[in-house]
Amino acid sequence: QVQLVESRGGLVQTGGSLRLSCAASGRTFSEHAMGWFRQAPGKEREFVAAISRGGGRTSYVDSVKGRFTISRDNAKNTVSLQMNSLKPEDTAVYYCAAKSGLATLVMLTTRSAYDYWGQGTQVTVSS
């Protein structure tokens, strides 16, 4: 069992930056690939970014490439999402998720691949 707790999000202006963190419980964090998803009001939850168990491989949705960076620290059981050049369309509830076992980066773009989810944190970007 893995429990995930996201850091508090916040309100930022267009063009600003925000860093989200997700702390995982348990001693098997390094055995889980991690992902970030987001859900805007009235929309489906969508993939944002994913990182492999060792951190050597990452994947991003096209709309955030070059602006967001996912990283992990297996010694501290944390995964982070650095978000730069934020836009109003980035406004959403952001969720971190964990997937146990092997997974391709393609698999990690789908919600159903993940075994554990955090409670979500609100990010609002004002125009």
C-alpha cells in the first residue's frame, strides 16, 4: 500500500511558476513509476507528466513540454512537478499517482495504469 500526499497548490499569475511535491509513504517508492494528472472543471482528468522508477525516463503531454519538469528523489520518497510559464489553461486540480511494477512510458499516460492516487491539490492561474 502506498499513500500519496500532494503539497498545497496555489494561485499564481500568468507567466508565474509553482512547484508541486508529492510525498509517498512506504518503503517501496523506488519500485513505483510516478505520474501527475490534472482535472479542470467540467473536463476529464488528463495526463500531465510521468517518470520512470529510476528517474531516467520522463514523458509529458504536449501542452506542457518545455514548461513543466517532473523529477523524483527516491531517497526522500518524493516526486515533484516544477511548473513554469503558467497559463490560465493550466488551472486544474493536480493529482500525483503511483504505478507499481514495470510500465512503459506509453502506459504511464493512461489513468487506468496507476494503482494509487493522491487527494489532489488546486492550482489556479489568473490572467
